[in-house]
Amino acid sequence: MSRIGVKPIPLPKGVRVEVKEKEILVEGPLGKLTLPLFEGITVEEKDGKLQVHRHGESKDMKAKHGLTRALLANHVSGTVQGFSKILVLQGVGYRAQKRGRELVLSLGFSHEVVYPEPSDVKIEVIDPTKIKVSGIDKQRVGQIAAEIRAFKKPEPYKGKGIKYEDEVIRRKAGKTGKK
């Protein structure tokens, strides 16, 4: 039995859910999100809660049951609160700035890295070494943050690069001199 899939999802005030045959539309104060439904998974709304049901006991069906419930819970909380990730630039001369709808990064290369801001995610520069990526879709926020981080991943010797705010970089000892 799925431990996640059987939990009901409470609907906060201001969230409207429309269950269709092949998809679910979640609408909240911050925006709208749609979630496609797997074959054999149904969702019902009663008493201000969403309940996900499955039709079958196969391993694959149980996995899809829990996945659907988790994605639906993320959509509900995203349309109410939103999600955000903070990236930190570490290194001498590493900095970020916004130019219109573009994020411009100076990462020690011979050129600046320009990243266009997508329409569904908001990118803001808190200070020259901190970037905040926020939006209502948890997957998109994580994807955009990962794409920005991939420009210069943190290296283990000096810790230079772009890292998540809560990420811990395991440091390695450098070379030892000749003896």
C-alpha cells in the first residue's frame, strides 16, 4: 500500500480544483497549473480535501499513485505560497546582475554568461553574489536553478562556483609539496 498516495491533500482557502478526465487544473491566488493524470488513477474532491485513488495493485500502479499525490500536493502549495531557491556565487570577481529580462553572470570566463529569464519563473538578484529563483511550479524552479548552477559548479578544492544556499561543499586537501 502506498504510504504517500493514501494521504488526503487539504485544500487551502482560495484554491479551486477542476478534475477532468485526463488532467487536473489547480487554480490559486498565484496562478494556474495543470497536471496530466496517469491511466488508472482518479482524483476526487470532498470535504475540502483531495483524495487520489488507484485502480490496480501492480507495482507500477502503486508508484504512479504516490507520484500523482505528491505532484498534486506540490501544485496546490505552489499556487498558494510558491517555491524559491537561492543560489550563492563564491569566488573572486564572481557576480550577477539583471539587464532587463536577462541574468548576466561574471564567472571568471573571458566572457559574460547571459541567461534569458523564462516567462513562468522569476529570477531576481538579491545582491551581487545571491540569486533568487522563484515561481509556482516546483519542477520548473528546480530546473532553472540547476541550469544556472551548471554554468560553474562548485569545485572541491577552493569551493569556487555557484552553489545552492543550503548546499555543503565537501572540501578536499590540495597537493602536498615534494619531500
